Amino acid sequence: MAMETTSLVINIGSASKKYALYSGEKELGNYHFEKEDGAFIVTESYHDITEKISLEENNYTNSTAFIIERLKTKNAGVTIDQIGIRVVAPGTYFHTTQPITKEYIKKLKEALIMAPLHIAPTLKEIELLPSLFSDIPIIAVSDSAFHATMTESAQFYALPIEAIKKYDLYRFGYHGISMQSIVRTLQETLNPLPPKIIICHLGSGASITAVKDGKSYDTSMGFTPLEGLPMGTRVGNIDPGAIIHLAKLLNLSPDELDMYLNTQCGLHGLSGNSADVRELIALEQKGDTNAKRTLDYFSYHVKKYIGAYISALNGLDLLVFTAGIGERSLIMRERIVSNLDGLGIIMNKEKNDAVSKDHISFIEDITSKVKIAVIKTNEMKEIAFALANSRY
């Protein structure tokens, strides 16, 4: 019997880093590096034992090397056969999962100017890996590949067609690995898969995807992850004219404008206080009108996308909530679904309050025409699945 391939799965975010070790499709352990109360920490889960470890900044910076040393101290005896890393990058070239080569790194560096906040930390990690792992395949798992099935009406902007094709200016969409994870969970849970699904991936980054017959039909993020819903610090949809006007008023260069729209806007900018929905809910309960306005704004725009995608799909069988806010905030789920009864979407409050953190939960009322589910997304497992079932 052939030995299972051991894979190291890497997911680099702007504020955290996630790693997981898999034997085939079975997780052996995972590591979550982040900042907590100004200090660097890693939460390590290995063989069902979880430990939170304080770190020096250099351990956080060199997180992969830290993991290798941790495995040695545990006498794990694990040999890593391949590495899979999530890549968020605009461009048709990045619309497929593929081995990382010198050409791939060159293309990623060229794309850096289009989405520096998302590409820069991933590129840094990719360039470090060969020094730690010699002769091991490193696979770039595309975060937009799931959306390659969108129609031209969903993929195009109303720009001159020559400019679209020359400069590769399409709506690529993101959170695709998360979307595939949700679809896979539903395929394993429901038989048959509902033909018309809307998935609300609501976290610090947020997007909504219309799924038809298991494939992406449309999604809210576009050329970059900046388009669509208002997010923790990202502006979401805005009149381009307002952006031009603002850049003139604030005398911002293109790079400064990019930073401003990605880090100073969204829930953080509108509230003037916080990008964290939990904090905003607490502030609202204390009478903070800015917090209330921000949460109302976020809920309203999620509702708008749900309505738009019901129209695009010509109906809806299942509405899914996932990611940090979607999975954990019963208040925001209730807030979003309220007053959608005209679309046949009715939540059962008791079921919503009793959602399981680890399994799929259905929270629709018996009178609802549409099923409503809360599902934990697992991007790391989905990357491992892609690696275990492909040959590069």
C-alpha cells in the first residue's frame, strides 16, 4: 500500500499566518500565528493537544522555520513531501492552481503593484521556502480558480474591450477556496446538492457568491478583493468618481490611495472606532450611534447582494453563512435575515441561538421556503484536498 503524501499547507494573511500539516487529507496538526494584545503568539494544535505559545518577533517573521523546529522537539519524525500555499492575486495567469516556478514568481512580482497588501506577504513567504525545503514541490493554490466558471456578464467591467483584454482587467473573484470548501461540505451532507445557493463569507474580508449547480455564477469581489461588500478596513463598492475626488482632496498618490481604501475605510472608517463586529455590537448596546450606523450599513449591503443574486439565480434553495462573522455572530445573522421573509427566507431564532461551532447547522424556520445553513469553512483542508488529489 502506497504511503500517504505529507503536505504543509500555508495561508498567509495581512494580520496572521496559518499553517497545517496533512497526511493525505488527514490533518496532523495546525499552527496559527497572530498578534494578541500587542504580543506575538502561536496557537499550536498537534495530536489533539492545543497550546498557546508566546513568541519573539523574529519567531513570527520566520514562522515556517519555527514550525520545523517545533516538529523536531516533538520527535514527530515527519518528512514533508510538498507544500501548498494560498495565493490571492489578480490576473488570468493566477486563475489556476499550479507549481511555483521562476516564471510564476516573476509574474507574482509584476502583479504586486495591483494588490500589494495581499501579494507582498505571500511573495515573501514563497521566496523563503526554498531555503528551508530543498527539492520539494511548492504549489500555488489559486484563491480565484473556483470563480473561473462565471459568465462574461459577471466577469467583465464596462470598459473598452481593448483595454480589458490588453490589461487583463476582469472580475476574478476571491475566497474561492472557502467557497469550494462549503460546496464540498454540502455535497457530503445533502443529496442532491441544491441547485441554487448563495454563500455569505463574512469576516474581516467579506464576499458573497452565487453558486449554480455547484459552480460559481457570480461573486461580489472583483479585480481585487477591494470590490463588493464593506469589510473590516476595505471600502467595498464606491463611485469611482468619489475616489478620484478624494485622491485630489487628500493629495494621494496611487499607492497611498490603495493603502487608504484598503486599511482606513470599511467598518473601521465608518464607525470611527473599530473594524471588529464584536466591539461594534458592544458599543451599539451602550448607545453608540456610529456603531449602530456601521452595523446597519453592513447588514443592508449583505441583504442587497442576497436579493441581487436571487434575481441572478432566478430563485434560491439555500442561504449559507460562513467565516468569522457568519459562523460566530448570531446577532448579525439575525440582523441580515430580518425582513427577508418577502423572499421566502425566514430564520428560526432558537435554532440560530443554538448553532454548533463544529458542524453544519440548519437555522431556517419551518415556514421558510429557503433553507438557511451555518457552515464552518476550512480553507486549509481544501488546500490539502487539492494537493492530495492532483499531480503536479
